[in-house]
Amino acid sequence: MLSYRHAFHAGNAPDVLKHGVLLYCLEYLRKKEKPLLCIDTHGGAGYYNLTEGYAAKNREWEQGITPLLKETVGTLPPLVRSLVTLVREFNPGNRNADIWRYPGSPAITAALLREQDRGVCFELHPADFALLQKRFRGDPRLQIRREDGLAALKALLPPPSRRALIFIDPSYEIKEDYRILPEILTDALGRFSSGCYIIWYPLLGRKGEFPQEKGLPELLWSLYGGNRLRTELYTGQGVSETRGLYGSGLIIYNPPWSLKEALEESLPLLGRLLGGSKNPGNGYGWDLRQET
């Protein structure tokens, strides 16, 4: 697990999906004055320099955030527009698509936290933890911890304010992620069922390195019987035609009431700009369902 570095994938299509939804949910939850706790179980380095190091090797942002930056901001649907606007604010003075910094989930959270809110970001990798701690050391709203973020949920939930957003973005590079995550979520929901949980998962075309891969989305979906939303963005040629990542998805427990409509406006654009050709789901690069 400590070999994984998110910098390799910074700003790619899965980041666009997960960070667009994270930003939308934070903006929605800020509308109430009551304090909000934001928990990021896998914080990474906070933000990423795309012009050097790991991020510059695969340049995955060129098939992720870059196509969106080439669009006219005023024509973008609100969910995508908010992310593009924040990325541009992270790159002052650079108004074209050639950005050099991309904000990860801790940077997005820090940009949205109010004085009364608090954030807790976890990261186990020593190098990424050092960067995360250095970058947000002066922010009293954020607590940076080198611990297992999933294991730490038990001590953090429920929050005193009874309002929380829990962002869960594992690497899934080890078998234990597939086993532990449902167990942790079952316990967390038992302690605090009214929180907004955002859980990311990969869609992998390889033939079952881990048997749990195929059934994970349905298992996560079944853990909670309340208001829940599932969305997927397909960026490859489909499970039978490619190896590796062909897309990714999110399951959100207790999403904002307007999130489904916001995704219905945004996913056709993301499918067109970032998606592959004929894919699972609706055949147009994305899928969306909600049950309440």
C-alpha cells in the first residue's frame, strides 16, 4: 500500500469525477450554518505539480482535466464549472489549459471549509504525509494525521455537530481494501447513518486479480438502504476489450437532493470529452442511478 502514489494519476478522468462531486457536495453542505466535519481517509499529497516528478511521467491529466479547461467556462454545467473554476484559481495568471498545479481532495476541502468547520485528512505514505503536513500546517481548520483513515472513522463518528462529509478514496492496490472497506462502512453507518459518504471505486478490465473487484459496487450499494446514488464514468473500451482501468464510479450515501440533476447535466459532457466508445451502462460513456 505504501508504494502507491496518487501523483501518477493527478487530474485524470477519475479525479474529475470524484473531485467534481466532492466539490459539489461541499458547496451544498456549506449552505447551513451548523459546523461541518470533513473526513478525507486517503489524502495523498494535497495538491500536485503536474510539470515534474510522478505526475509528469504518464501525464494523465491530458485526458482528464485538460479537455475541460479548453471549454468556455460559461457553457459548462454547474458541477463541472465549479471544478474548472477552482483549478484555474489554483493556477493564477494562467488562463489556458496548460495548468501546472492540480488540487487534490485536501486542497479542495481547504478551499471550501468555513471558520466553524473542521477537516481531518489522513495519509500513510511517509513522503506524501510530509508534503500534506507541510502544505496545510498553518491552517487551524485542518488536522493532518499519519494514520489509517478507515480505521480512524470509529473514533470520529458521530461528530458533535451531527453533520459530516466522509470522502473515501482508497488505492485498491491490495486485496485487503476490498475486504476491509465494506466492514468499515457497515460500522460507520451503524454509528452515523445520516452523514454524506462519498466512496470511489475503480472499474477494472483485467480478469480478476482480486475476486472481490467485480462485486464491490453492488456490495457497497447494498450496505445502505436510505437515499443513495451511484454513478460511473467509462473511459476505456469496456471490460471485455481492455486490461487495466476502463472507468471508475462513485457511490454516495445521503447525497444532496440536487446532485442527481447536476450529474445528469454533467455526465454527457464528461462522456463525450473523457469517455471511450461503446461502453457498459447506457453506451455513451456513463451511467447513473438513485434510490431513496
